[in-house]
Amino acid sequence: MKKIWFFIIALLAIIAIYVTTNEVKANKKLVLSAYNLSESEYSRIHAGDIILRLGYGTVSESISKILNEEYKISHCGIIVPCDSCRNNYKVIHSVSSSLSSIDGVQDDCLDIFIKNSQSNSILITRYKNLDSNDINKLISWANYYLKQGVPFDHSFDVNDSSSFYCTELLLHIFFQLYN
């Protein structure tokens, strides 16, 4: 649990510093790589898993360099069931309109989310000791924030729940689980 909180706080600080710098508008274009997971890897994924990736662009590269971790990541989301997506999962996450046509909480089919990542940068983790009721609550809250159309938090204010950046979205989803 301490590692997750450390990651969230570190990512928050890094994003706040670098997003306030000039982001190259070329990042608006959608970059789809040929990168994908194997069927074996897809089969190990469960609803409620947290997915992390390294995206493209100045901000993603800066976050990764500042974190200076073994695994280079810059973005995260939560995996939820989706009957209309290949492999039956989508990712609910939050990004700025400088990177997407939607500003804020949105969803992408899991395979599209993966294709928008740099090769071999996907990490999927699972919070231990969650029962099916807890997982259903996580999914419910993720879908709630998606339906609300919560905008992207350009001020990176974790105390203001009217807008979210990627890790802030996960923070609020898990906060709801324990309240």
C-alpha cells in the first residue's frame, strides 16, 4: 500500500511540474503502435486491475526520466469489463485534451490503450485481498466517474474532486472503496 501511495504522490508532483511547461501540440495526433499483448497475457487480466504504460510525447518522456525507475511509465488507468471490446475489457483513465479529443475521464478498449503505449511498457498490477464485492465497487466507481464526464485536472489539485488527472482518478476510486 505504501508503494502505491508513493507512486501516486511522486507521479502527481512530476506531472504538475512538467505539464505546466510547453507541451508540443504534435502530441495531439493518435499514435498507434503494433505493440500488443499475447493471448496468454490477456487471459491473466482481471477486472479491477491497474494498468500502467509509457505513452508518447514530451510529458510522458519527462515523467519517465524524472521517476528514473526500472520500469518506465507515465500513465495509468483501471481495467473494467466491456462486452463490446476485444478481449472483453476496457480501460477507464483520464488524459488532457492536448493528447485526446476528450478532456478528462474516458475509456478505451484495452487493446487500443495498449497500442497507444510504447513497446514493452505495459505493467498490470492487482491490489491484493480484494473480494468480488470490492472489485464490483471499484468498477462501479470507475464507471460513475466516466459517466460524469469528469474533466482533466490541469491544476493537479488532489484536494479538488471536480477534475482528475490519471493517478488522481485511481486515488478517488480506491478512496470510495474504503469509505
